[in-house]
Amino acid sequence: MQPLLHDLVVTVAAPLSALSGTDGQIRAAGVQGAFHADVRVLSEAVLRLDGREPEPVGHAETDAGTARFAALARRPGGTDVRIRRTRVVSPTTVTETITLSGGAAGRATVTLELAVDLAPLEVVRSGGTGTPVPPRRAADGSLVWARDGVTVTAAHDGIAQGGRLSWPVTLGPDETRDLTVTVRVNDPSAAVRPPVRDHDWSPARVTSADRRLDRLVARSLDDLRALRLSDGAEAYLGAGVPWYLTLFGRDSIWAARMLLPLGTGPALGTLRVLARRQGVRVDAVSGEAPGKIMHELRRQKFRPAGAGPSLPAAYYGTIDATPLWISLLHDAWRWGLPAASVAELVPALEAALGWLADHADPDGDGFVEYLDAGGHGLANQGWKDSGDAVRFADGRLAEPPIALAEVQGYAYRAALDGAALLDAFGRPGGDRWRAHAAALAAGFRARFWVDGGYPALALDRDKRPVDALTSNIGHLLGTGMLTAGEERAVVAALSTEAMSGAYGLRTMSAQDRGFDPLSYHCGSVWAHDTAIVAAGMARAGFGTAAAALLDGLLSAAEAFGYRMPELHSGDARGEYGRPLPYPTACRPQAWSAAASVLMLQTVLGLDPDVPGGRVRLDPLPGLPFGPLEVTGLVVAGAPVGASVDGSGATLEGLPPGLSVQ
């Protein structure tokens, strides 16, 4: 079974992460350990003093890559020893500094038991362990573990016996002593690399009457800096720790899109990295097709133990990454991505539109749909990609091929966004794609709406509407595909207690048979999903409904120490007084962290059109989160400040040629 991790302490500097108990100990159980690019490079690091584990007192996470653990070794005669254990993670190292102090003189022996199993991530995720690797002692006294091209080295200032390090220590009165171990990873076969330069977005600062927003943005930006990866040249955001710290098309795209208010750098890096791996051939096993944007990248074939999909190292089984890539390019252009950078990606844009025209609708019914033709990939290929995610209201599973509601909205938006880019850069085809979008909207209107007065989650293989009420339909808001009346109906459906009665928007209505507040996609709450829907509500003119969803997320953020997990429970707000964690959720997660910036953008109502010379600033009605000041926004490459209070809203620092509408 997948090990639980909700109560572990996570430190990360991608592609390296470390997960331990709250006492700082890394034990050979579950998902504890240090991981580098899908391999566990440290499976045990257990500290003892005189043969006994210290008693934990507390811990604190200084930043995404640093954690401190306080403990006490109690001994007879008033010779107690205080222990502070500081863990610092960099992209290639984990450094442990053990600081001993006491109020009286005394002797002690400190030991640190180290073990390495080099277990593949999919083995750990299935509840398994790897075969222990025996250490050898190098000429300089460091310990070395090596197998399958991965080398782990532990440099230390102690005495090594096998995998055990020891330090005989004598402490004088009020004296302190530092002991240090640095574990370094050499992994030339890793599929991902550390970022080649510092983060490429502005360090925004937020000051508001509701300090939850300030704290969430600050913590999220720190986590996002730690999740940055590269292909050796361009940076992008790894999806999340520990399961998805790699390139994920959909996740990396959404995270970059949400970060556009802080600069176009993350978008450009993501666009380039994915364009380099754009599909060029038809392959049923990998899901690759010409022009298609990939789903995920691994070091080798991903083979989980027992049942479950078996995915190639480069896997393309996603139905939405390609239209989302098109819209990311368009939105980055509107935010001020230089024309030369956009122009270099126009061939990839045309290839992506080619996939939308030639491969996205295999049966020709006018809708974008998916089917795992290889038989070993993901059964569901939208963002809700668990096997039971697509259900009817009575709980029955829908059979593929499946056409998801939100994917039709993404495709509609991509057609219009692609047309605008083709026109702007002197390429043919704009009218064709505007006609394509109009036909898709008409078909959706005719086929997707159900008796409850809202769009279906999907159409199944028999073209029957899958009538569960889900958050998916909220992604249609603000796309332009729905009429004003249809948007009003969607907002009404999503604003009910059954959908919005948790800390954020539930993924499925509590009135549907498949609902489970601790399921992965059928009743839980995802921060990115809620933020996307709230942004759509605000764009469609439903600011009060948007503010209610954002308030739920801020309450959840406070409960999770402002490090938003991948998802949390969909229990009603009054059930436990706080959201329950989803026990195997990634934390930090890129699009959960980036959602804080989208929330900020939604509150401000900020939407630039740099090529058109316009910037919209339309704060949520009544400013539900109080007076607000933001520095570090970026429009057209220029730093911009925003201020909203009872007297109105202003932008300062807009470059020449842009005006606020």
C-alpha cells in the first residue's frame, strides 16, 4: 500500500528532497528518506546518544530547504543534553549538523546510523523497500554507497564503523559542540537537473488586512523556488514532493500560467522544455502523437508493484497538456513575453494545433477525447486521472473513450488563442480555428447539458452525458465558451453547500453516490482547482462566489501552516473544525503553491493585454480581504505595484504605452 506522509517533515531543493519524522529521524520505513530524481539515496539516518534516541521537543521549517529539530537526552544526575539537529538540503547534498549543549559537564557517545537502499520511487510508493547497499570506506574516511550508476558519499567528522558514525564527546559546563555529516549524490543518469540560474520571477510582497493571504504567498514562493528543475538549459517547475518531482506537462504548465503576474520567465522555460519534447510520431504505448505535449518524464519505465499503470520513461498520456500549452504561450504573450521569444515557438504552436486537428478527436464527433490505446497507461487522462475519477451521479464508472467537459473548454480557448497568435505573427489559419471554436461551443451546448441545469462531467463511449456534478465544469467559466446565462447556471450549481461546503471547492458533489471526502478526485478539495474556478467566477462577474471559495482556501492554508498540499479532505467545515489532510498528498506541490498567485491576481482583477496596450484592474467587489498592497508584480517586463482600498484601485510603474482600463 502507498505509505502515508501527511505528518512527515519535508525539506526540498529540487531534484533532492528529504522526508523525516517530526523528531528528525529518518527510519527505514514508509516513504522516509532522501530522494534524488526518483531514487531513494538515503533510507536511514537515526541519531542516538549513549544508545538511546533523544526525546523530541519540537521542530521548525526555516525555509523550504532547511529544518531544525529540538530534542532532549535526559540522563541521571542532572547531566541532560540538549540536541539541535539542523538539516539543510541543496540540489545534490543533505547536510546534518548536530549541536549538543548542556548546563553541566559530562561525557556522551553520539551515533548516527546511516543506510542506503537506492530503491526506485515506484517501489517505495508501493510500500516496498530496496536491497541495502553495503558501504565502503574511501581513502579520505568518507563512506561510499554505489550501485547502478548512482553514488552516495557521506563526509563526516566522526568515526566510521560500517554505516554507523560515532563521536565520543565531552561537554564542559555551558559548552556546545557541533557534529557534521554531508551526504552528497552523484547521479549522472537522472532525467532531471537542478536549475542553472536563480529563480526567474519577481519576489512579490503582499500586505493586506487579511494576513493569511500575505503568509500564503510568502510561503508558496519559497516552496516554488525549491521546486525548480531544468533540462540543463531551461527551468521549469517539478510537480511535487515526493511522487512527482519531475517534468509534468499539465502541472508545470498550470504552475507557470499562474505565476505570470510575477514574470514570464517560468512560462518561457516551460514552453521551451516541452516544445523540445513535443511528439513526432504515433505510438500507442507511450501515447505520443505528432504535435502532442508530453505528460511526464522519468529516469526509466515506471513499474509500480501490483496493479496499476506501467508507464514509459517519456509518457504522453494526457488529453489536456497540448491545449494548455497553446494557451500558456498566448497568455505569456499578453503579459509581455517578447515577440522574438513568441516567434521562436510559433512552429511548435502550429504542430500543437495540428494535433488538435488530426489526433484529438479520433471518432470525428467534434469533441476532444481520450482512450488508453496501449492498455497499460492511465485509464483517465485529464487532470483527474485516477481510475475511478469519471463517474455518473449514481456511482457507475464511465467507459472510455471519454470526452471531458473542461477539456472542451481548454480546446475552445486554445483554438481562439492559437488563432490570435497566428494572426499576430503573420501565419495562416486564424479563421479556420475561430470556426473550429464556434463549432465546438455549439456542439457542447447541444450534447453536454443535463437535466440538473449544469454541464455533464463528460461524455462516455456511447456519447451519454456523465451526469455527476463536479468541479470540472467550473474550468469553463471565463473561457467565453458559455453564454452569460450558462455561466450563471454553473456558478449556481457550484455555490451549493454540496459543492462549496468544505474548505474550498469539492471535486464532486456530496449528493452524488461516488462522493467520498477522502477520495483522490471524488469529493476532496484541490487548491489549484478551487483557485482556477474562483478566477473563472470572478472573470464572469460573480465576485461574491469567488471570494467565498478563496476564503475557504485561506482557512485551509492556515491549518496547513501555509504550505498547501496537493489536496485535502472535502469534509464539511463544521465536521472537524479544520480540513483533514489527504494522507498521501504531495507537499509542497507546484500548482497548489502557485495557486496563491492566481488567488492574488483574482482579488486584484488584474488582466493585461500588452500587445493591445491595455491593462484591466477590477478588484473583487467589496474587497473581501481588506486593504491590499502588492509590490513585485511584473507587466511587460516592468515592476508594477498595486494598491486597493476603500477609495479605489491603482497601478504604479506601468511602462509607457499601457493604460489601465
